[in-house]
Amino acid sequence: MRFLWRHLRLGRRWAICLAGALALAACGMADSQQNYPRSEGTGHDPNPTGERETIFGPGGLSLFGGSDADKRGGGGGTGSGIGINSFLWRASLDTLSFMPLNSADPFGGVIITDWYSTPENPRERFKMTIYILDRRLRADGIKVAVFKQTLGQARQWLSADVAGETAIQLENAILVRARQLRLDTLE
């Protein structure tokens, strides 16, 4: 009986996969000769300025080049074209350069370090997550989360409390470095 149920469950999974594949294949069978409306007459220009319209708004999505506001430091910094401030991003990487990185997502504005122990105190280790929350260089545009573990008696890592000011001190250090980077680009 178990054998029969196992095969029925496997058969049901295959049937679901096959139905999904058929549904996807049916999407490609649409009419390739679609008739789109054409502009009538030459007197009506829907885009008189000649600017290209995009779904991302007036400035569009710029990954490799920036607007004039970006180049002046008003937007994302140095023309990042992403939703975070590039000065905060670079300052965060500079400030945490002594720690190994686990992941860094410049589009989402998240930096996650790996665990790090100082040579002076190998029985405790730290891990940090930095969130860059804004395109502007502001104090509330960055959030740091600090995690600490200590080595227990049975040689396992145990979570420990972090001093309350540690995250704020790191945020301030990153902000000071970001301001320095911004001033360097203005000179």
C-alpha cells in the first residue's frame, strides 16, 4: 500500500509540473502580428519635447551614468542611479574594511559582514549588518545592527549583549567618513 501511495504522490507532482510547463508554453503561442495604434496625422506629436519617456520616471533608471544633481552630490552621490547614497555605501565599506564581508548588495543597500574576532580577544566575535536607507546623505539614512557572541565553557558560541552605544558609534563613524568623501568630490 505504501508503494502505491508513494507512486501516486510522485505521479501527482509530475502532473503538476507538466501542467505548469504546458501553461508556460501556451504563453508563447500568442498572436505575433499584433496591431498597435498608429499616430494619425503629423500635427499631433505625443512627445513634443523629444525626451524619451520611461516607466522609471523623468530621470529614468541610470546604472552607469548620473544626472547633474548626482554629479553635484545632491542625489545618490556619484551617479549611482540606485536607491541608496553612494557616499554612505563607500563609507560603510571603508569603515568595516577590517572585517570579512559575507555579502554586499549595492542595489538594496545592505552590507553583511562575517563573524570577526580580534587577535587580542579570540573568545568573542562580532558580526554587523549595515542598512543604507536613503539616497540623501542624512543621519537617519543609515542603520547598523551589531551582533556579539562569546565562546562558552563547552566551546560553543553563545549570543551576548552588545554595549548600547556600539551601533550608534559605528553609524557616526560611517557618517563622518561619508561627509569626508562628499567634501573630497566637491573640491
